Amino acid sequence: MYDFREHIAPPAWDYAAPEEEAEHFFARKTVEFKGLITEREWTNGWSGYIGRHVDRAEARQWLKTMMQQGELAAVEVEGLQERWFVLCTDVSILSTLEAGGIPAPWRPLTTTTDDEVVFLAPLDIVSTRGRASWLFDFEYLWEVYKPAAKRRWGYYTLPILYGDRLVARLDPKLDRTTTTLVINGFWPEVYAPLESPVFAAALARGLVRFAEFLDARCVNIEVLEPVTLRAQVREQISGLL
């Protein structure tokens, strides 16, 4: 769907920003997008946004200025030597996490990831570009552009978040002729609690929410293993969908 910009954007935002203002906007967005970022990552990301080369001296001056203006804060990550940067507005969130709490903006509106698994989109910043490996010790590849014969998992495989870990991968497909969400593949990690009824219930809730999002009327889970997991998930789905 398309419309004229002036019909959508508020007048206060419907203007061509001066170069300096635009660069500052993207300087902040580069940090905000990842939440926690190193100087090197920030330099590369900002350079990509503004479309020009940024050398180390310019990058450091920008970061220094943003810290002086109270926009950025430098933090240390245990076990890593590089300095990391966050928005000052996120410092309180990190402090709450460090103390073992859950920041108010992060509290779920309905279920938690212990109650209901979440299927992460392929380009989600949590799992893409190698982040899944060093954050979760979880191997993930988006294989949508690979020839079918070269795919290890599937066309649109999604990482499965359960609690605070990525526990499996799932390759879904919507059969539009039968309005069925078909699970073509399911690849759990060795630590996935496949025998747990609690996990089965959480997986079922995630599948039902996904099916409802796609307007699917039923879910085909015949590939799920072990058999006990498949039976428990099927029972849960029948009572939810």
C-alpha cells in the first residue's frame, strides 16, 4: 500500500534533514539497534548508514562527544577487553539485569518465554550475523538463498527461544490450500528438554500463536521427535487452536 508522504508523516518530521542532523541520528541509531556495541562495530555500522568512510579518529571523536553530551555511556563486559557503549537511557536496564532483576520495559504483557517459546525471525538481531554463536553457543544459518541441495536445515528455519536459551530450530511452511502450518523439520540441541511436559506445553503455545498469526486452522507436527514430545504437543494444540 502506498500514499503520499505528507498524508502519513507528521509535519514536524516531513522535511529533509541537514547532513549533520542526519549523521547524528544514525550515530545514535547504530547504538540503539544493537543495544550494546564496541567502537569497531559502531564505526562500521555508522559508516554503512551514512554512506561514507569513517576513520578511527573521527569515530572516536563522535563517541567522545556523544558521551560528553550525556547520550552514551561506556561499560565493561566481564571477560572481554574492549570497551562497549550503550545509550545512557539503557544504563538502568543493565543495572537491573546485573542485580538479577527484570527491567520494567522487558516484562511480558502475557506469557514469558518459559511459558511459551518464541520463534525468532531469521534477521532478528539476537541470532543473525553470528551473534547466536557467541551469545548462545548456538549455530544458526539463514539458508533461504541457498540451493535446496545445499541446505543443512531448511528454507526458512527459525531459532526457538525457550527461557533464556536457544534450544532448537524449526522449518515451518504454510500450506495455503489447506490453511495448515506444516513443520518440515525440527532440530533440537542436546540440552533441549524434549521429555519435559512443561517444554511441550510451551512449544505448543508458540505453535498456536504462530498458526493464528498466519490464519492457519491446523498444525502438522508429524516430524517432531521423540514420539512422547509429539504426543504431548498434539494434545496441547488440540486444546488451544
